[in-house]
Amino acid sequence: MKTIARIVLAALALGAPLVPAIAAEKKQAGPHGGRLIAGLEPRAEFFVTADKKIQISFVAADGKTVVAPTKQVVTVTMGDRAKPTRLEFARSGDALLSTAAIPAGKDLATVVQIKPSADAKIVTDRFNLDLSKCPDCKLHEYACTCAH
């Protein structure tokens, strides 16, 4: 019994220093005010334009420079789970722009899949596309950088 208690205490002591590091990591918005998608380099910014299309920009490590898409393939599936809408993208300047607008609604289940290159694994990000504004950071909730 003492051995188990020592193992538990050791595990807690080793894990305790990680808690402040995790809590200190602050979310960032992309240069257009969109949601940054991690897990690929360069990172992708998911942004809903004024005409309700989705713009995917690729952002350099400095968080400001937008890198033109080259081999990336993006698909977004969203909306009603019983009858989801699948959006396709075409190159538009230094970004990829959806060929159709997003479905009606303010809180849409969204799955973003990005294949960085032909031989790379697909990076997937799932979230609810909440288009309401955050009262604190003034961004849309899907890209909010606050801790709430």
C-alpha cells in the first residue's frame, strides 16, 4: 500500500510543473482575425469573409506573413449532421477561398481537413463555427483568444 501511495505522489509531483505551462499557453488569432489551425507548417488560418465564404490562408511562423498555397488540399464539411455541406476551395490570390458560401446558421458543426502535400497525413480540426462576437476580444467566437 505504501508503494502505491509513493507512486501516486511521485506522479503528482512530476505532473504539477506541467500545469502552469499548459495554462500559460495563449491562443492566437491569425492575421485576418481568424482561427489558427495547428499541426502543420505553415499554420492555416480559417476565416469567414463578409460574403460568408471561408478563406484559408497559410501563415508563416512569425504569425503575420501570409504564404501562398502551393500543394495544400483543403475540404470543409459543416452544418446539419444529417445532411452536411461539403465546401471545396479554389486559389484566390495568396489564399484558398470556398467556391460556395457557408450554410445558414450561427453555430455550425465544422470539420476542416488539410492535406499539406501528396505524401503527408491529413490534419483535421473540429469545432463549432460560432459567428457571434466575443465581448472581450471582439473576434468571432470561433476565433476567440480569451480564456472563457
